[in-house]
Amino acid sequence: EKEGDWYEVEYESGKTEGSVALDVKGNLMEIEKEIKPSELPKAVTDYVNKNMPGNKIKEASNITDAKGLVWYEAEVDTVDYIFDSEGKFVKKEEDKEKDDDDKKKD
């Protein structure tokens, strides 16, 4: 599917889910692999516990970009929180598509 300026291909391999992002020329931009929230760096779970008490991480991912840099993503409610390889908070991304899906369920 088209996602911004990239194309995203989702896959399942056994119990593992992930995605590969490609630019319009087919160059690999990033690989995202779902992981258990318990596999996130401690700094990520500490951040969530401190800044969002009472909330739990629904889903977690390990992201490797085209340069080999590793990032982590923690989904809390419908917001994805992005962290660097050391678990330091970088940014949050609200996913409108998830909001729309949740409204359809209500």
C-alpha cells in the first residue's frame, strides 16, 4: 500500500509480522519487525510508565532504516511512540487510520 512517499509491504512469517518500506524506485527504506513489548529497551518501558501511567504498550516494533540505524516503536492507545536505539524518546505519530478503524468498531 502507498504510505506517504513510500510503499509498504506487510508480511507474516510464522507468528512474526512485519513490513518493508520501499521508495518509488524500489530502494529499501526500512524494515519493521513486530516484537514483544517485553523486548523493548528498559528505557522505553520506563518512559511509558512515567509519562502515561496506567497505560500499556499494545504493540512494539524494531525498525531498521536504510542506513542500518535501529529504532523502536511502542503503540499506546492509537499513538505510536518512536525511540532511538538506546530507548530515548524521539517523536510520536498519531495514526488517523487506527482512529478511523476504532470508530468503525464502536
